[in-house]
Amino acid sequence: MCGPENPIGLKLQFAHIDNKVRAEFNPSKKYQGYMDIVHGGILSTVLDEAMVKIAIAEGMPAVTAQMDLRLKKPLHINQPVIIEAEITGRTRKILKSKAWIITKDGTLIAEASGTLIKLESAVMQIK
């Protein structure tokens, strides 16, 4: 969903700094769920994307197997936020990661933890 070629993608640009990825997001009205509040599904998508991006940035492409999401505060349309993610654990086939969305003043909007399957492992399981 976030690829640069996707005309309806989120256009997030992640930077890899100090074993984390970071992007800025200013959600427009098209991401509204209810009364100028960003839809929770969009927040979930952003967090999922961040967790996969940190895996790629760390040289371990992976796909999400499970994600636990906590929506802490509503995010209003046109309220810029920062998305960050990091790897919290790894085995030969599995990665653990976490991601969060915060406002510019540090207020936590949403957070997620995830289990990712390293891509070579995921492809082998499908065969």
C-alpha cells in the first residue's frame, strides 16, 4: 500500500536511523473515519508498514504473521505525526517488532507489536 508507484498509497518515506525507522505522516481528510478523526484501520496499516520497513532496513525482509494494536488517543485529520519502529527480538525464522505513532509534542496515539516471518521462511512454508 505504501509503495511509491501506488497512486492511492500513503507515500510514507521511512528513514533508517539508529536501528529504527522513522517517517512523518500528515493524514488528509481521505483517511477520515468519523468526525475528522483518522480511521483506525489507517493507523493499523501505518504501524504494520513501519514494522515491515524496519525488517527490510535491517536486511531481513519479512511479512506480518500477527499484530497486536492499541489505539490510545484519536488522531485528527491534518494533525502531523511521527511513526517509528524497531526490532525487539529475532530467531532464525521469526522477528519481533514494535511500532508507535506519536504527535510532534510526544503524545502517544497508537502502538503495535508484531510477529513477522522472515521472507525466505514464509516462502518455504507456502511450498
